[in-house]
Amino acid sequence: METNLLILPGLGNSGDRHWQTFWNEKFKNSTRVVHDNWDEPVRKDWLARLNEEIAKLETPTILVAHSLAVSLVLHWAETNTNKNIIGALLVAPADVDSPLHTPECIRNFSPMPIYKLPFPSIVVASENDPYATFERKKYFAEMWGSDFVNVGQKGHINSDSDLKYWEEGQLILQQLISKIKDSQNSDF
């Protein structure tokens, strides 16, 4: 199965040292969504851009979302479908409902959608992420029907975490691809 990756950075975009940037450079089968306003995101604008990118897809694609983009995926999948979206890797979801953990500029992504995703997914969480409690991320995974992976003490799993190509994340992505293949085989 040839699988593409649609990389979805969060607030502020993923900088040069972010694992998403390294993955985008490494994986020729990846595309990165680029928003017009990274620092004051507007949910409807980000959804429109995501819809534009998804409409271009011609092959099976996994959404690779970080931080704020995790809520973007949930908002998108709540009202949209596309047969080419076959899974999602949801890394370090930011708690858009919590003024204690996230900035006011992302509150328009609240409330965080809570429902079972229509495709296989994995939530990847760090125990010391300042943008959401560990318990809240476990709750999200349970509500979304996602597998849950604890990567220990890796902060927000971002540029500050200095993960470069984040090999552990690549292994988790492979787990997701295997899960997708298994679910597709059981459909026949």
C-alpha cells in the first residue's frame, strides 16, 4: 500500500528543528499544509485550507497532526469525509478548552470535539507536556477511539524537544500503517 502523509503543523508552524520539518524533507510522499496565519489561527480558515489540500489527494493518506492541528483534524472529520484519508497520527494534542494550558488565540478551536474518529488513529503523548495534562490526552484518545502511546518525558514533542527525525515517532507511524492494513484486510 502506497501511503502519503499530510503534515499538519500547529500554532506558529513547525520550525526548522521540528520533527515535522525533518519528516517532510525525508519522506518524498509527504505534503505540508501551509496556512496564511500561523500566529492568530482562525478555525474556519484552517478548515478551508485543510479541505483544499484534502480535495487534491489521489492516494491513501495519513494525517500527521501536531498540537493545535490535532483539534483541526477532529473538527474536519466531524463534518467531512474523504475516502483517501485512511488514518491519523495525533501528536501532543493541545487542550484548546483550557486557558490554563493554551493561549487565548486558539480558543476559537474550542470545544475540542469528542467522538469516535471514522479511521484508525494513534494519540502520542508526553508526560510533561505543558499544553495539556497527561490525563486529558488519555481521555481524548479514549473518546476518539485512538490507540494511546506514552513517549515519556518529551515536553510538547516539538522543536524544543530536539527530536530531529524522531525515529520513535516513525516506529509509531509504522504501527499505525500496520493497523490500517489489518483493518482493510478484515473488510474483505
